[in-house]
Amino acid sequence: MWGSQALSVIGSAIAGFAFNIYLTQTRFPLAEQKPQLAAALSLTALAWALTATLLAPLAGAWTDRHDRRRIMLACDVAGVTLTLGTLLLVGSAATPLWALVVLTALMGAVSTFHGSAFDASYTSLVPRDRLPRANGMMQTVWSLAGLVGPAAAALLIGAPALLRQSGSGPAWLSGLRDGVAFAYAVDAVTFLVAVLILSRLRVPSPVRREGVARGSLLADMRFGWVFIGQRRPLLALLLTFAVANLCTSNLGVLEPLIVKFGLNGDWEARGGTLQGTLATLAVVQSVGGVLGGVLISTWGGLKRNRVLGVLVPMIVSGLGFAAFGAAGTVLGAAAALLVMGLTFPAMNAHSQSIWQSQVPPELQGRVFSVRRLIAQFTSPASSALAGILAARYAPGGVAVAAGLTLAVVASLQLLNPALRRVEDPALSAHAPSGAD
């Protein structure tokens, strides 16, 4: 299952990078179109984040009530359909922006249902003492996707231009404006491969404990809120991630703008391109993520005081984001993103391990979905705010302010007594009475 989903994640990374290139180079290529580009980047990011976040409780309740393997299969099939639809839209010069926003929102809905079923399947497949390593493997996949995706997307996008320059290849291929559609075609194929592999696997869904009645879907959606609300340490951890997402979820909006309007003097002087610079930065950040993920996968992370494995990398990540915004050269920006990439696997793997050890397997769909909503409800605001501020101010300055804010908040949380009790055994095993 890890291998099939890893392939799909890589395909989506290729398509996601190609979409940013489509917006920055094809849809809004002119310097005076900066406000429109910022709006397009923020609107599409906002559509994904809002849909994924708001549907999380429903996705979690659905996961705990239905077969998790079938949910993932249905989402992969839906992913194929939506990806092919996007392929047709980006290939048309007259595609309205609202249509891209709608498709992005639908993909966000598919992603949250798939993610809910996948996250809740870990403890059915992996012994508890090996969960940190499994989480590290998944973090490695996300980073590997960021490493392979930009390079593959840049190659696919530039294929028609290379064929025109060399005078080779079929006329229909070399005559294309760019190869963005090829990136989406690859993404659709990876979804299909994931469907074929997953259809041959057995992924057990845990049975509810005896004596616990099956309530309504609405009651299941409320369950996660009750569970987390009665556990202040877990809530404190979630709110810390909410701040982190408010500060850093805007990277997808700010990075193209920083490269295009802040680092353009450096990469132009070196004979580079916008596309190549964006790919370079994404690859460097992903190299850091792969290294960090491999470290966690082999080491297994902290066995005690795992909250330190969350907060310390978060502080370093905030400082790295500020350094990225302040960088005046591509090399400096790459170094800052490398540091950020190194921190993500440790931060997320330790957090995931804390939650997996504190929430019984049969409750994880409902609880993890609310966990995702609380932690990520600031992501839409982050994308929207970044688009508004970057349209009026220097995008690098916005990144500096966001990174320093994160570093300060995470540092203060080291002193929070509630967070120090987040691994208290008393928090686990018992569901709130009357929740079902």
C-alpha cells in the first residue's frame, strides 16, 4: 500500500508543479499581472484547503463506518477523472479561472476522504512500536515527491520547446505551446496504477468495541470534537500546528512570487529561467525532506518526550522560512529551504506517533479528521492573506514576518505545561462517555 500510494503522491506532485508553471508562465506571464497571478495562486490554494478542511469531520466519520480500502479505491478513481478534466482545461487558452478553482476544490474533497482512510489504516497494518518508522517512511514519500515532481514536470513542460529547437519529433507534439498536459497525463496514470495495486491488497478495518452502539453519522462527526476537547494537551498540540500552518501554508503562494519578483535579478544574471529556478528550489527542499525522512525511518525518533521532536524542528523551520524570505540569491534561498525540508519529517512523524498512541484504532477516522480540521483551519486564511499582502508588499518580507512569528510561538510552547503531558497514558484508550 505504501508503494502504490507513494507513486500516486509523486504523480500529484508532478501535476501540482506543472499547474504553478502554467499560472506563472502561460496564464499570467507579464510583470504587470502580478496582482492577477497572486489572486490565482491564492484562490486555487484556498479552494483546495477550504474543501479539504471543512469536509474533514464527514470524511473521518465515513472512514470509521465503511471499508477503508474501498474508500481509497473510490478516491483514486475520482482522482483519475478530475485529473483528466484538468488536463483538458489547461490545454485550452480560453479556460476560465473559476473552472480551475472548482476542479481544485473537488480534488481537495477527494484528497481529504482518501487521506482520512489512509491515515486510519496505519495501526491496522503496522505494530505500534514500529509506527514512528512507518510515519517516517510516509514523510519520506512526500519529500521524494517534491524531489522527483519538479524535475519531471520541468522536463515534460519543456519537451515541445526542445523538439522545436531540435527540429525533431512529430509536428503535433512540437507544435504544442508547452507540455503541461503531459504532466497531468502522468498523474492520471499513477492514479490508475494505485487503483490496480490497491484492488489486490487486503486492508483490514477495525471493528468497534463491544458494548459501543453505532450512532448516527452526525453523532460520529461530533465524536472527534468531544474526544479532543476533553484532552487539553492534545488540543494544545493541535493549536500549535494551527499557528504553524497559518505561518507556512502560504509557501505555495509566496515561493513563485519571491522567485519571479525577488530573486529574478540573480537567476537572470546567471542565465537561468523561472521554471528552472522554481524546480531547483523545490528539489533542494525535497532533498532535505528525503534526508530527514530517511533519518526518522531508520532511527525511529524519540521514544520519550516526543513533543520535543515536534517543537524544536518547528522553531528551526520558522527560522528557515524567515531566511528564505530574506535571501537575495537563489543559493541562499535554496539553503533556507533545505533546512525547512529537513525539519518537516521529524516534526510530522513525532506528531503522528503521539496521536496514534493516544487514540484507539477504531476511533482514529473520526478523531484524526477533526484533528486535521483544527490543525489546518488556518491554511485557507494563510493562502488568502499571503495573496493579499504579496500583491501590495514585497513577498519576501511577508515570508520573513511569518517565519519569525512561527519561531517565537513554538519557542513559547516549550514552556507550556499542558504540552508536556501530551503523552500521558491517561489520555489514551478511553472514549468520552455518551459520544456514540
